[in-house]
Amino acid sequence: MDIEVFLHDWIALANSYNTEKYLDKYLEDAVLNDPSVGRKFVGHPGIRDYFNSYFIGYKTQTKFVSLSIQDHHAHLEVEFTGEFPEGKIGGTFDFTFKNEKIATVKADLI
């Protein structure tokens, strides 16, 4: 698995609001933890809610800033723009992968 290619595609899917293909990047039982909103989102139903609320709802666009990869883990730094109070803000994602999909991800704002 080429994690960098995978994550560039993941960002492109998020930016195009392609919910089904975006969810296909996650294991069915994946967990997305976002301390900035104070919640964990479990499985495709939870991650769909997260994506609909914070990406589609705010018309969020994500820009790749930097990436570090170690084994089946990746730390991604991004910049978000959208219709939220800040207009532009930094963010990070810490991923673990299994079977060429996202198993867990911690999302946070910086």
C-alpha cells in the first residue's frame, strides 16, 4: 500500500464530497476520534455523520501540508478552508491502517 497516494486520493474524495467513495477508504468498524468536537465516530454510520456535518455541511476543502509515515501509521498535517467561523484553520490526522484501509484516525485542529 502506498500510503501517500492513498491519502492524496482520500483528500480528493473529501474535497469532492463523494461520501460513498470516501467511506470506502475506511474499514466497516473504523473509529474516527475528533477531540476538537469532543466525539468519537464509530463505523461507517458514525463517520458518515462526521463527514456530512463537518465537511459537506461547512463546505470544507482540505489542502495537503505535510506527511510522515512509519510502518502502518501516518501523521498528516492539512489546512482546512470553508464556511466556518475561522474561514481557514490547520488540522492534523493520525492514521493507522489495516487491510489497505483506515482502521483508526484521530483528527484535531491546530
